[in-house]
Amino acid sequence: SNVSISENEMILDKIRYWSGSLLKERLCSNGVRKTPIFEEMEYALKFPFYTSLDRLDHKRNIEHFDAKDSLILKTYLPFHANRDILALAVEDFSASQSMYRDELNYLDSWVKDKRLDQLQFARQKLTYCYLSAAATIFPPDLSEARIAWAKNGVLTTVVDDFFDVGGSKQEQENLIALVEKWDGHHQGNFYSEQVNIVFCAIYTTVNELGAKASALQGRDVKEHLIETWLYLLRSMMAEAEWQRTKYVPTVEEYMENAVVSFALGPILLSTLYFVGSKLLEDVTKDQEYSELFRLISTCGRLLNDSQGFERESTEGKLNSVSLLVLHSGGSMTVQAAKQVVQKSIDTCRRKLLGLVLREEGAVPRECKQLFWKMC
């Protein structure tokens, strides 16, 4: 009943309310024995289905099924078969963990090689960026996808900090100009050493990933990767200018820019080229592709704004919550604004799931799934 793709799913809503209440009542009743089924109920009530990470769910299942009184597998299989399946799952999980550690060690070396750890203003978020990839894009053959995801996650975090606190206006303009020139840039054109580090990290990484993606796709996709970076840098520059000039955008103006500045372009759109499907150039210009990106970026930005409202307010930053309050002329409280934002998040999530589950469409199934995994 949680898997709804429309705001008007009244039957599902009623079922969800009824079944949820029934399960909560059962969990709270006296004398209930802690069985695997009991823990499954508890988990399902506490965490909505869209908050789960595949690999962490696998770990939970291994732990839950590692019991002689498991009520789920024993329904279908004799005990020795359960043991064999459990042993296979443990072996697969352990082998995967070993591979993930190797990838994380490689990425750590990459961060040092690109000198990103020398940037004093930048948050060091490598493990965080890699976790989201490894916990969802888990198959062994998708190593390149995880690496692309994590590298761009690290780079977008650095760039976000560069436009937020680390770079001057001159440095920010210099970085954009260098990306616009790309192969036409020259060593002496760096305004500062930190611009040199940031640009060279973007330049070499995008060229490397572009070459690998182009080989997999059978066509040149590097220009598209550069384009996603340019869109991101320009949107971040717009927000930096609003901050410098104390400009207050409308909510619509803010969200139009925020869809790009949330920085999923380089992370998500680049990784689509590494998940196995051919992504034709026509598809990247298709309405479905654009709408998938708009929905996931809107959902992410609004979640970020709602959860980070208090911190950003103390820093003097505007976001969707504060803008709703400001433009209401005092008629809307912060709590009411957060409720409006939450409703928009729920709507975007439903629409995104509807597109992901739709059989027809220009975007390949594996690529649609990646949008949902990011969500």
C-alpha cells in the first residue's frame, strides 16, 4: 500500500492506515515473542520502502535468516537447503565487501593524487559518497558505475564548498571560464592554486570517465559530461551571486535553478552510461529523461532544504522553506512551510516512481532504476 504513484490513491491510503494501525497494535500488545516476523513488522513500520538500501537489506536478511526458527524460508525449503542458501549469501556478501574495500582504497588514492585533500575549505566526504553507490549499485560487474558515481560525488561536494565558502568571485569566474575552454585552457590561466587543483581534478576525471563511457556506448559522450558540469557551475554561480547581492528570488526562480545546483547532473547522468544499457543521444534529449532528472533533483533539493533549514538560517542562506515564509508576508509559519515542502516531496516521489515503473518510454529500464536508487 506504500507503493502509490498518484496523489489520489484513496483505497491504498485507507489500506495503509488500517494495516499500519493493526500492526502497531499487535506490536504493542503484551506477550508478543520477538520472532523474525515480529522484527520484519517493526522494521516495515519504522522505515518506508523508499528509504531502504539494497545491500544493507541483504545484510539484514542474512542476520534474520541465520536462525533455526526462521518462519519464512522454512515454509518453502527443508532446513539443509536454508543452510546452503545462507552460506551462499554470506559468501557473496563477504566477497562483495572485499571488492568494495578495494574500490574505496583506490578512490582514496585518487583523492590524494588529485590533491583534493589539500583544499582546506572542502569537506572530505569520500566514504559517504561511495556508500550510496555500493549500497545500491552492488553487482560485481558494475564497478565502473560505482567509481563514476563516487568520483563525481566527491567533485561536486568540493565544487559546492568552493562556491559556498572556499572561492572568491574572481576564482569562481575563473573556474567557469576554464571549463568553458576545456582543452583550450592554458596552465598560466589559473587565478589561484586552489582553482588549479579543482579544475584539473574535474578536467582529468571527466576526460577519463568520458573515454570509458564512450567506449561502452559506442559513441562520443564526453561533450555531454562537460555540458552537465557547465550547467552545474553556472547554477552555483547564480546562487553565489544571490548571496553576495542579498537578492531574494521567488520560490519558482529558486527551484528552477536549484534543480541543477543540487548537483545530481554530474553524479547521476554520468553513471547512466556505465549501467549496461545503450543510452542514445536522442534519449538524453527526450522529455522522459528530463522529467526523471527534474523530479529526482526537486525531491533531493526539498529534502535538503527542509532538513537543513535551521543550520542554513543561522548562516544567512535562503532556501525553499525560508522563501515560502518570506513571500507569504508573514502569514505562513516555518512549520507550515515545511509541510508544504513535504507535500511537494511526496508528490515528486510518487511521480518519479510512476515513471520508473512505466513499461514504455525512451529511457532504458536499468537507467530508470538508477534514478529510483538515487531517490
